[in-house]
Amino acid sequence: MNPENIEVIHQGEPNGNGWIIRLRLPSGREIFGLATENFYGGDWDLGPTWNYVVRGEGLTLIDTGRFGMGGRLLALLEQAGIAARDLTAITLTHGHEDHDGGLVELARESRAPVWVHPLYDRLRRSYPEQAPQGRAHFSASCWHCFMPESFTQVQCRDYHRQRDGLETNLLTGSTFPPDPGIRLHHLPGHCPDALAFQVGDEALLVGDTLLPEITPHPSQEAFLQGTRPILAPALQESQSVYGLRAYLHSLKKLQALARQFPNLIVLPAHRLYYNEQWGIIDPEVRSQEISEHHRQRGRSIRNALRDGPLDDEAIARVLFEPQLLKGLGMRMAVNEVRSHLELLAHCGDVGRLDDGKTASTGRSNYEEYFQRLEAD
């Protein structure tokens, strides 16, 4: 993407908040980008959520910002010259709160049908009899949320209640039914239901699967333990929808897609514009960079364990800068550490001890795993 091809409809803040842009594609299609605020405090700032409207056979809104941002997104749409009732469909790149938080409000105001991945449809619902303690009324997608209970009990109840009652249509094929010119790519790992939307041969809306500058955190395969009973049988193998293994395979899919369509403009869900500069992504290069990041992180963990077993927080302190571990930062870091430990354990290089610490087994199969991945 060349910044010269971006028409700025409204210039917002230096970190991207409130920006409205338009891209006119050679085919005649248009894509509007609308950035809604997305900050939870601390030093982990992803930048705003970029929500997109694709003008093709209709007007499709992709993502709806975090919970509480529905009204803000409606105002941005109006500022871009798009009335809520003009929308013909609403869909999601994935079911994290900073992407589907405004979904119910947008669906209500626009009356547009909502299209979601079947995994999203299952995981957005509550299952009180199967939920972990304290999360009986939470959606299954949030049973393993790392946010503290003091936050979730206050901030998330209405979010879960509204999602549970949402009327949805299921995306079951490789094309988007309201607009066959949009193709769908299932890219799990960061989130089980993650989708990328390919607009013709011209643009790819990748959600959080590829981001400029920052590496999306992978989920954990352990999350399947609670959700397996509510998933379809074909999706009950953990590495197919959860964890670092799933994410690395999704990155491989993106590399192949980039080679097949070398002129794709990649539009991420965060940091399209941040710190007064555009986040331009080469999908093949960026996919390889993120894969290599995870390879190096696994190496760092193995090196840290040479001196003896460590608990998850101790490993996080080795990997992350101190300022990133303040407040909720430690919870986020530990979540990522555990996804790497799962892959190292799968390779036979580490094992859990009875005291919860992780120890090296003395093996070194991790590199071989990445070599096979690169050869696939």
C-alpha cells in the first residue's frame, strides 16, 4: 500500500484515534477505514481498532470496535458519509472484545444482517453448566480471559449478555454470501474464529493475524479443555484452532497467499496509522518476521531453563522489558509464555514439574519443528 493512495477524510490523533480514510481500488471498489479508541491502560498500547467498510455489491462493515465504542463508530460512519441504514452486512475478523464490542449496537441501528464464523457463533454464547467457577454467565470465548475478576465483573457482564442474544448468520464457505467478490480465509491461532477478508485480488483485511511493529499474542491449546464439548467434532483437536501451532500454520497460509496475489494491499486491525506514520505491511515478509520472532522466543525460553526450572512469571521476566510487566502486563506476558511452553512441550524439550515450574528435558527438537514448518 502506498500512502499516496490513501485519501484522508478526517485526520484524528497522532496514535490513529478518530482517523477516517478511503482507498479507491483499481476495480472500482472502495474501502473506508475508521479508527475507534482502544486503550486499557498501562504500557501495552495496540493503538485504536481499525474497522473497515467495503463498498462492493453492497456496504459491508468489518469489525465494530470495543465495547462502548458503538456510538463512536456510528458517528465516524456518518462523518464518512455512510448512514447506518446504508450497511448491507456486518461481519468480524474475530471475536475479541475490541473487535465485536460494538456489534450489537451496530446491528440494532443498521438492521443489517450479521455474518460470523461458526466458531464465533458457538463461543459467543454462555454455557452456565460447563463454565469455570465465577464465569457462569460469560461467553465461552472469555472463560480463559487474563483480565482480573475486578475488571470483568464490572466491565464485561453487559457485553456477554448482549452477545448471547445476538441473531447471526453463519459463514460456511470460502466466499462472503452478501458479496461474492470477498473471499474468506480461516486463520486461527490468535483467536479460534479468526478470518481474513480478501477483496478481489486487491486487498486483504487481516484483523489481528498480521500487525505492523507488534506481534499478536497466540492463544493456548489448553483453552480447548473447557470448550471442546461445545465445538463441532472436526474442530476438537486443539492445534487446529488454538495455540501457537495453529498460529504458525496460519502465518504459512498467509505467506502462500501473498505469493499467489503479490499486489494485495494489507489492512490490519491495529496500527494502520500510529505514532504519526503509516503501518505498511508486506504480508509475506511480515508473516516470516513474526514466525521468526516466535522461533527466537522459544530459543530464549530454552536458554533460560538451562540454569534450572522456572515458573511462568520468572520466564516472563526474562523475556519482557520491566515496563511491559506493570499492571496487567504480567498477565498478558504469562499468557504468551504459556503458549510457547506448550509448543516446547509438544516438541519434548520441556516438561512441567509438580510444583508448577517448567524444566528442560535436555532435548532440542524445537529447531527441527520449525525446519519442517518452513519446508511445508
